[in-house]
Amino acid sequence: MRADLQGLLIAKGELRRLTGVGLNDVFIPPTWKKFSKELGQTLLLLLLLAASCVILSLSFRPYFLYLVGGHSIAGLTLLVADIQKVAFSIRSRSLIRLFEDVVRYNSIIHSLDINDQIEDAGNPSAQLQNRDRVIEALTLTRSDLIRALKTERILRENQQFISQNPELFANNLESLAALQVSDRASEYGRLLNEAMQVAVGVREEMKKMQH
């Protein structure tokens, strides 16, 4: 990956540092279908733990209480962790939508990287026209995403104070500038338009967080 793209990626570690939350700490997307699937997998693990407990208890009867206790703690830990994850995902839909925007943003960069690799492999026809403008648009979009992620964390961690002082937060977030794309048919236009869509999504999420 070229240096200008490496600096644009929003890595998982940076995402956790900015938000205090990792991608694996929430369900994406936060739908009941996703919740039920994950809880179903947890229930399967609990059944396996129960089967393991029974088998080991029959083989090591003197340690029956220790085995039951250990397996019960492990099972309860799994169940509580999943319930907490579901509850947090339901409460943090704005954060998850921003996470989805980050995933889309990173996918644009990976698409551009693949195009660069094809060009570097000896295919000059794959050279992207106006690549500098795409990089500029992605740089602006990255700044918008970082700002939105930081803002979401501030609002999430200070909900009680904000609810008691709503006038302090009225109209204090600037709208994000939408990127204009005229040549949508070209690869340049497609990438720039995708960046625009991410930027627009971030703008809408910022508006929602004001209310």
C-alpha cells in the first residue's frame, strides 16, 4: 500500500483509542437477527460446557463441586458478556452507524490500493485519473469521521450532564460539507462519490447526536 493511503486508514486500534470501544465490543449491524444468532452460538457453547461438566464429573467424582463451580462461572461469564454486548449495542446505535461508516471508508481505501497494485504490476491503463483529488476527498472524510467519533464519545460519556444542560449543546456542531462529484461514471468519480456518501452519512449522524 502506498504511503499516502497508509496514513488514511482508520485502524482498529485507533478506533478503540478514539471511542473507548472496539469493533468486537458491539454487534454490527445491531439487529435482532444478529442478536439472536450470537446468543444462539452462546447457548451452544453453554450446552457444550454442560456436557463437558457431566463427562468430567463422572470421571473425577471427588472434584465434582469444583468442576460444577468452574463450569458454572465460565457459562455465566459468557452469558453476561453477551447480554451486556446486546444492551450496549441497543444503546449505542449512533456509534455503530459511525463504525459502519468507518468500514465503508476503509473499503474505499482498499479499493484504491488494489487499483494501485494493478497499475504497479505493469498496467498503465489502470492509472486512476485525478488520484490526488480522491486522496484529498478521503483526507477530508477522515477528518469528518474522527471528529464525529470523538463527539459521539463525549456525548455518550456525559449523557446526564447534557440532558440537564441541553442549551449548551444547541447548534454547536458544524454541518459537514458534502463533496461534489460530477464525473460519477469513471473510477475516480465512483471512489469520490463513495467518499461523499460516507461524509454525508457522518453529517447526518452528527445532526442526530445534537438532539
